[in-house]
Amino acid sequence: MKKVLTISFLVLILCSTLMADEWFQLYKQGLEAMKHKDYRLAVEKFESALRQEGTDKPKVRTYGMHFISYYPNRELGIAHFYLGNISDARHYLQISLSQAPSSRAKEYLNQTSQNAGPIPPVAKKIPSAVVQPNITEAVKKPTPERTVRKPAGKIKRVGERMSVAVLPFENKGASRDLGDIVLDKMITALFNEDRFRVIERSQLEAILEEQKLGASGLLDASTAAELGRGLGVDAIILGSVAAAPNGAISLDARAIDTETAMIIVAHDAYSAHSDAQSVKNTVDYLAKKFVSSLPLLQGTVIRIDGGNVMVDVGRTGGLKKGVKCTIYREGKQIKHPVTGEILGVETTIIGEIQITDPFDKYASGRITRINEGQTIKVGDKFVTK
């Protein structure tokens, strides 16, 4: 009997611990982060809350007879606004307005359309039912805060861009037509971003037919990676599209490295509607997330240790585990023989590395390819594929 009571007590402790991670607790933590102007943490908390409860509501029950006003899309949009992510801000603010219109969401959406910097809103009385600290304190500074370091100057493109193939999206309560539409628009959106080399759908379908693979067989990461190696691409993007009875849709997608079958990045996106324009906007937003998560970065080789190469960009610079980098060396300037104008610099591609251990300010990678007659040296340059 004592043993049963002990187990029951432990279960109660576990349940109470898990409560700290429920959507309303995450929402409250996000509001606290906003109060302290920690907008990156706020984004993380609001996104976690949305994965559990994805609809803005003026009044929602948390537990027992306790109710709060719940606007995670709106507050997530505002957090992105202060991080300078204007397209993300507009996306979530529009979702909030479609679900539970509020003057706060309208005000910030209007500000995202202005060319000038953000204007602090007029402080409003917050209903007592809202579990919300003094949010007006979080929006006093008119200048967006950008916490991610961006490389200075224009990125020099050397070698090939990262090549990707987009697999058919798994349908989770969505029609086959919607899955096909999402696939086509995702291919188009990624191509238009001019960041990746995107494989044509017809080429992909020929391989699928040849290997007798359907959408149901593409959900396994190792299978997808094997298919990607056959296509000769760096990464495979696969995902799912879910539709709710009210017409809302949810997209989940991840990029998988074809050599290691490891997930490089994963993102999701939501829309309250499933009309053609809403689907296009949501897919475009998802594509932009992939581009911003896998930016073009450049830097310098700072150490070589056998088959490992250390570079001077790390996590704070946006470099992620699994990303491939082209190593190159610059030579003499190329001058126009008549005008003397500098047209460029001679560039020699040395090889390629894949990042294995990104730290805050530097990263280590393994050598995956060395061109004939070349050796990677300290001082060589790199650019992400």
C-alpha cells in the first residue's frame, strides 16, 4: 500500500511539473520576457504556446474557473516587430486579427506598413482577467532591436548554392489537392528567394516513379536522405499539411541533410484560412523562414587540425550544425586593361567542409571534399553553400 501511495505521489509531482509547460504558462512567460525586452525569448515562449493552443481568444479557460485573455499570435507578431522581423510580424498580426480582432494588433500592423521606425503605442488599460504584466513598458523604445549579428557587406558567392529537393507534403486531414498546391508553391517560393538551387518537381517525380516511392514512403529521414543522395542534392525538404474543419491550415517542414539524415532546420506556419491567397502567403512565409535560418555567411579559416577546420563564425552569427561551406582562396585583383576599374578578384575553390560543432563565436567542421592539388590553409575564406 505504501509503495502504491509513493508511486501516486510521484505521478502527482510529475504532473504538476508538466503544468509549468502548458500553453497558458508559456504565454505568461512570454509576456514576462516582453516586459524585460527579451524579445527572442518571448518569440520562443509564444511559439511553444501556439503549438499547444493556436488560436487567439479574448477569453479562454486555463484551469478550474480561471480565465485569461489569450493573444499569442498578436504578441508573437509584436515581438518580431521589435526584433525587426517585419514580414514575420505582419504574418502573426494578420492571423491574430482574423481570429480575435484587437486594437493593439491593428496598431502594430499599421506600423509595419510605415517606412519610419516603430511608434510607441498609447498605453491602454489592460483587462484584469489578463495574466499580463505591464506590457506598455515593453514597447517604449521606438527602435527595433536586432540581436542576430549579420555579416557586413555583400556576401561573395563562390561555388554552388545549397541544392534542395522538396518532397510531397503528407496530408493530415487536408485534401490531396491542397497538398499538391503547397508542394508547387513551396518549390516556387524557394526558387524566388534566390537562395537555393531547387530541383524541378518533374525531375523529382521521375525518380520517385523509378524507385516506386509514394508520399507515404518519404516520411522516414533515412529514406529521404537516400533519395536526396540519388538526386545529388545537399538537403531534402519534407513536411506535412494539416487542415482543420474551420478552414485553418498548419504547415510543418524540415530540411534533412542527405549525407547524415540529420535535421538541419525545422519550421512551421499557420493560416486561419485555406483560400488560394492565404495558402500562398503562408507558404511564402515558410520559405522565408528557411532562408533566414540558412543564410549566406562568410568568414575565415582560423585553425586546421587534421580533418577538422575551424572558422570564425558560430551560432551567434547564424551558422548551424550540418551546414556545408565552400572553402576558397583569393588571389590577384582583376583590372580592366583600359579603364583600370577593379572587376573582381581571382578566386580558387579549395574544397568543402560540413559544420559539426558550432560554438558561440566560432565553429568546427569536417572536410568533406578537397579539390585535386589543393590544401586548406589558415587565412582561407569560406562561404556557406
